[in-house]
Amino acid sequence: NCDAAEIGDPPSQNRSAENAKRSDASSAKPSDQRDLDKEIERGVLQMVNNHLPEIKVLLDQLRDNEPRQYESAIRNLAKSSRRLQAARKRGEEAFELEVHIVQAQSSINLLIAKLKVRDNKMDRKALLEATRRIELAEIERAKHELASSQSRLAKMQEQVTALEKRLLEKQTKLNETVDKDFQSYLRKSGRK
């Protein structure tokens, strides 16, 4: 059996089912929590259908046989779902890169669960490949984030340059502009 707390998140982001239940229970009323859980579950299952079909069978087994582990798995997968939603807001490329990371992490977690049950050379090899895939995906995400930041910085630099030019023009033409505007205001007042 798989430890559901591991599905969907890297080891550094896992937390025990007990801590998750305590924090979830303290943040909402029981009836509100059940409704929220159903909405979260719907979102997670949608993500699984779209991006992680290899864990659908496992989730179905957990739902039928281990409801507590199923709930824990849904909570952990909800974190991945939120990361995907946030990445979608940053654009299609950011979203696709995040999908690759979530898929690799899911593969890693499934392989860890398999290796807990039975040590197998093929699973070890697959775990090594999945570890490499996630590292490469994280490098690609970092490259994309760097390029996005550089692009934003270039646009900001263009804005700064335009503002500096406008400021210099205003400073250079200060006396001329003051005289011109002063004469205009006098005419508006009916004086010359």
C-alpha cells in the first residue's frame, strides 16, 4: 500500500494527516469543511484526469478501501492543483512546465511507495529517471522564470528611460514653459 501523504508533494512539503486534519478543522465549520472538501476533491480529480492518469486507479482503490489515506492524498494533491492554477495565471509555458514537475513528482511518490513494499531494480531505475526528469523540469522552470523577469526588467528600464527623458525635457524648458503658461493664464483671466 502507498502512503497517501506522499502523493502529490515532494518530501519537504509533506505533513502528517493528523496535522492536516487539525489545521483544516480549525479553519472552517464542519459542514462548510465537507462542502469545501467536495469542491477541492472535484478540482483534484479533474487535475488527475487531465495530467496524472497513472494515479487514478490508486486513488480509486484508496477511496474504496482506505478513506483516511484517500482524504490525505486529496489534500496533498490539492497543493499540486493550486500550483498548477497559479502557473496557469502566469501563462501557458509556465503552466506546462509546472505540469511536468507535478507529473514527475507524482511518479517519484508512486515509485517510493512501490519500493517501500518491495525492492525492485526496475523501480529503482524508474525512480532515478523520474528524479532526473523533475530536476530537468525545475531547471526549465527556473530558465523560464529568469527570462520572464528579464523581460519585465527590460520593460521597466524602457519606462525609466522614457520618464528620465520627459523629466529632462521639463527641466530644460522650465522657464519657457512657465512664461508660456503664465501668459495663457493671464489671457484666461482677461488680462494681458
